[in-house]
Amino acid sequence: MSKMRVLVLAGSVGAAVAAALLAKGIIGKKAPPPEPQVISKVETTDVLVAARDIQTGEKLAPGSLLWKEWPKDNVLEAMITKDEMADAEEKYAEARAFVPMFEGEVINDKKIVKPGEGGFISAILPKGMRAISVAVSLRSTAGGFILPNDRVDVILTRKVPGPGNLVKSETVMSNVRVLAMDQVFKKVQEGDEVSMKEVETATLELHPEQAEIIAKVESEGELSLSLRSIAENDAKSLEEGPVLAEKYRSNGKTKTTDTLFIRAGIETYATNR
């Protein structure tokens, strides 16, 4: 048989097979569409997270926090949810970070400290500074109108040893920031009525050596706080911080020119401080 006849015969057989398959609907039949997959929707709620990196002691000012969707099944009791506290951003505006927090990290009450809580003063205290409390009275605190974050001058009033029972007052330190009054940190908004109970202590922000001097001079007499004008609290003043009076600057020790006199066995001091 010639090659031509073989090819013709093979083509005829192929055509016959194809025709049979087409007749049965095998060739050209479309594949069935895939079955739709059922996706279960995860129920979510908004939780409070850090909008940026926050350092220890940093104030949670507007823009520091935001709401983020979170699976309801994974919400822990310590998390702050929008359903339970929609005003959390405003409520924590005066709070401080108790520990460092990173962007996107979930916020909870264990990571922040609010005004009036233990640890708040240490959170707002700048590095290298110290908080020291001194005894004051309503009369020695501008009638009770000195509030946290005000700037004051510290005045020492004491009796001068010697005849005449002389009393002398002098400024020991100026531009001192008040941290708290009677362990209370209070934020006063513009227009709010100021009502303060009689205070007994004021907590001041000082450098370590300044704190030592204040502790020493407090034992010599009565300390008073002189309220400084808000117009004096410019950027330069805030950067300078508390300033020690010239006569007290001597390697952290008080300069003195006291002279000891002994009369009839009684010791007295003459001083020009």
C-alpha cells in the first residue's frame, strides 16, 4: 500500500473518531463552574493603639493615639475599646507613657499613668531633675492660686541672730516649676473656675544640688512661693529652668559669712545673708 493511501486512511479514521466524540458531547463541552466558597466574616471592634512611637514620660497629646479594627474574639479585658470608651483620646490627653510604646502597639491602663495616680510625677519629671516638697501655707502660695506648671520664685524668710529680733527675706531661687500642690496635679482649662483648698506642701522641680540647698534653707526659716507672670514664661525661660541666687552658688553649697560671737557663754551668729 502506498504512503498516500495510508495517510488518507488515517485521516478518515481520525475524522470518524472526532465526529463520534462530538456527537456524544465530549469535545467542546465546557468545564462546570467552580463551586462558590463560603467565607465567614470576622466581627471586629475598634481598639486604642499608639499612632507613633512614644517614649517613657511622654504626654499622650492629640495625634499620639488612634482607633484600629481588631477581631472581637481576640480582644482582651485590658484593651481599651471604642464601644466602651469612645472619648478615650480626650480622656487620656493629659496622661503620660509609663513605658515605651511603639507605633501600632495596643494601649492599656498598665502602660500609662494619669494625673493624680502614683508614679505620675516621676513620669513627667525630666531626666536629671529632682522633685522636692517644701512646707507652705495658703498665705505663702499667693493665696492658693499657684497651680501645677506655674513658675515661681522661692523666698526664704528667717530671723537674723542677734539683738533686735530682725527678720530678713531673700530670694533663694527663681523660675522654679511647680509640679504639684499637696500631691495633686490639676489641669486648669481656660475659663474654668479655680478653687483650691488650703495647701500644706508644694512639690518643686529642681536640679539635684538645688534640691539640697532648698532642703538646707528650709530648716533656717519659712519658705514662700512668689508667682511669676505667664508673660515671663517664654521659650528661653523654660529652657533655662530654675536659677539659683548668686550668693548660693558655690559648688552646690551655700555661701556664708556668718561670724560666731560668744557672750556670757551664749553663742550667737552675726550674718549678712
